[in-house]
Amino acid sequence: VTTFIFDLDGTIHRSGKVIPGVVAAVRQLAAAGHQITFATNDSTVTRADQARWLAGIGIVTSTELVATAGAAAAQVLAESGCRSAFVLGPPAITAELQAAIPGIEFRAEGCDVVVVGLDPDLSYRKLCLAHQAVQDGARLVATNADPNYPTRDGRTAPGAGSVVAAVERSTGVTAEVVGKPSPALFLPLLAATGATAEEVVVVGDSPSDLLAAAALGARTVLTLTGVVSEPGDLVADLVVASVAELPAALTAAAAR
Ligand SMILES: [Mg+2]
């Protein structure tokens, strides 16, 4: 049994539009007895939101089998005893922090940690509050450091990394990044499935997926449906044109 960790944007969908054939392929792998999980750097959705979206396209899963950068950051902070936070990010991060740390207080003044993600209400005032909290000694944690993300019109928009960079620049403090390329995003999935790194195959479209998998010690599949259309100098155990071809490609690789 293999535990697959599927990236979402560029792997299962492109800006919310499902890539043809991937749902059938994922269901085929699940029917063969493999464990199916998902990991996204997107900090603007909760795990429950993401699980609902997957169910809507025909992939039934549970929140424990979905990792988002916001939920993984909340997990890391819960384990380190964080009691108060200032969120420079979307409501989903606040929701995941509340779920992971019962009774957590949200304030800028004297907070334990500043959590930075893609903040749809970014303002200079909020940037000042984050800056001052870090200057006063708060830990600086980023859900992810993606500089930008693809939009539906085929262009890109500023990602969480652009917000993180503002706080890093003003404070001189380097943020701890939880999302890919850090393998921290995958750890809740290993805990939920009981899988070891050797049993995991990470399937993704970007260099950060491959780097996070390598840091974990997992095997890798690169799909060419997202940020790259050619492997170039990227190193993966298997390269597929699309996840739609993954079951057949795995069978062929096993026969070699
Ligand atoms: Mg991706």
C-alpha cells in the first residue's frame, strides 16, 4: 500500500477547473487499496472547505486526509505551546488556529506569534501591527512563501510570500515557513495515515512539491499539468503528462 499525497492546484485542478481524467485516476488508485491524501500551500481555505470541494468533484475524503498550510501552521504552533497570535492572513488561518488551540487569543500587542498568509485585507495598518509585534519578540511564522499564484485568466497574482517578504524586510527577521518546500506540511498526513516516509509518494506540479518530498524522504511524481510543461532539470522518480495517466504509468514502472 502506497500513501499518495496529491498537490491540488496544477495537479488536480487548474485555478479551480478540474483537469480531465484526474478524478477517475485518483478513484482507481483508491479502489486498488492505496491511501489518498492531499496537501496544498493555499492558506485561504480550511481543510473542511477543501474536503467539501473534493467531494463535490467526486473524490470523497475527510479533513484529516487534507493538509493546508494554515492548518499545518496551527498544528506546529499548538505543539509549541502558543497561546496568542496576530494573523496577517485570511480568515481560514484564524479558523484553523481556533480549532488547533482552544482559547487562543487574537491580538497584536504582546502576542506569541505573528502568522502570515495571503491576506485579502492587507493594509499598511495591519503591516505596522505585525511589524511591531515581531519587533517586540513575537515569533514570525509563514503559511507559505509562494511569490505568486496562477489566476483563472492565465496570469498571476501576489501570493503569501509577497506579504511575508514585507514583514521580513521591515523587521530583518526571517520567517519560519510551514508550507512546501518545507516538509512540515506533510507531517499531519503521516500522523493521520500512520505511513512512514518510505511509503509516501508525493504527486505535484512544481519544484516546491519535489523539494518538500525530498526533504521528507518520499518518492516523487512530477505532473506536467501545472507550472512546468517540460521536466527540464527537475528530478522526479516518475514524470507523467497528467495525473490521468498515473495508474497506467505506475503499472508500467512496476513491470520494468
Ligand atoms: Mg501545485
